[in-house]
Amino acid sequence: MSEYDLTRWRLLHTNPTDGPMNMAIDESILLGVAEGTSPPTLRFFAWTPPCLSLGYAQPLADVDHERLVARGYDLVRRPTGGKAILHTDELTYSVITPQTDPRVAGGIVESYRRLSAGLVRGLELMDLIARNDAVYSTTETTESTEKNSVDSVLSVVKKVENPVCFETPSNYEITIIGKKLIGSAQARKQGVVLQHGTLPLTGDITRICDALAFANEAERERAKERVRARAITLELALGVVVSWEQAANAMKHGFREALKLEFESGMLSAGEMERARELRERKYRGVQ
């Protein structure tokens, strides 16, 4: 018997947009869920132009701004923690639901484990057997407070002095042949859980190192070697290219099967869009 009752969530496929708008949309939905004006939501989205996102507390000094601009990359700071991610050639998901939802029951690590079941099942539907690995540290936190909820992140492991998310192990990361495939992070605010994460579909996963600051080029090349050794794209894992639409469809069914969900396809409401535009201009443009 399933531990969940059948529940309906909204399914969103939003058009590709810039980094500040993507993060503003996630926060707008979160605030709507907190107010009771937005339903629990699973959202799939993409980024244009490619965007480097920083964790909530990550130093801006980690970014090589000259290289970033030369490559035409956008820049945004996420409302969740963790390290830098280059969003390009990927499927990005976000889950936004009240903390009272049993699918996010317990502490942040437990809720991460529960939601990861949907990700793993989605990969299985693409004929990929992945692992939902627990990586704990002696400094792990269990629950965020309301005051510091935006800072709460699931990547609560021993500090590693590197700026790259896919180079750093995190709690319940999704791995294949020992390499990270899906990285996620979580924030809690006003009684609502926001978890978002990335599935790299194709391309050179080391490109992120070209937008980050290193002491010298030798350090940059060593960082690229570490990323190659520790992370993988879906194309490399499967041996075939999977489109964004195919990956999103598999993940939708993975969440549906693993978490006993029904989805109703929808759109952002006028109120959600208005708030997202305001958040984009006020909070997410111009990274500090």
C-alpha cells in the first residue's frame, strides 16, 4: 500500500526564459502556495540565454565576469544554497508544495529522499538505473527555521573549497556509475517547500569552469578533470540523445508513479506572472 493518498498537483511547462525570471517564477509560486492562491506545482523549464546560477550564500568572487560576458552567459543567485551551476542543455525541475504534504514530510534530508524517488523512477522510464545516494556529514542540519529558511539547502556536507555544484557530493544526489547526474537543492519559507534541480541532457559538462574564477589556467584544467570524473550527462549515461520534451515526459510519469500524483496541466496565473515580474526586477536582476 502506498504511503501517500492520491493527490492532484499542477503541471507547468514554462517557456525558456532568463535566469532572473526563472528564479522569480519559482518564488512567485512559492508565495502563492503559502497564501493559498497557487496549487502545489511541478514545473519543468529551460534557460535562455545559458545562465550561471550561484547558491544563496556563494561568494560573487567565484565568478570570472569577463569570461562570463564573453560567452554570453546570464547570471543569477538562487533562493536555495549550494554551489554554482551552468544551466544549458538541461531539463530543470522545481517542486513547490506545502510542508504539510507527506511527500516532503520530515526534515530536509528526509523530504529530499522522498522527492528523489520521483526522479529515480523518471530515469528508470528512460531505461537508466540510477542510485539515490545518501551522503551525510557530521555538520548536517535537519530543519530550517523560518528566519533562515531561504538559506536552507540540502547540500549540507563537509565544506569543499570549490565553486562547482556538480563537483561536490550532496545528500541524496542521483548518480549513475558513480557520477552525479541530478543535483538538487531546497529552501523552505512560510511553510512551503521549494526544491529545484537539474538534469544535464547533453554537451560538455565542464563548460562551467570557463565562467568561474581560478588562480591560474592550470587550476581551471584540474577543475575540469574533476568535473569529468564526478559528473555525467544523460546522453553519456544512455548513449543516445534525449530531447527536453522526452526527458520532461519521463520525469512527469516518474513523479506520478513514485509519489502517487495526478497532474493537471496549467499555466501561470496573471497574479503569479505579475509577482514574478516584480521579483525579477527587485530581487533577481543584478547579482550582489
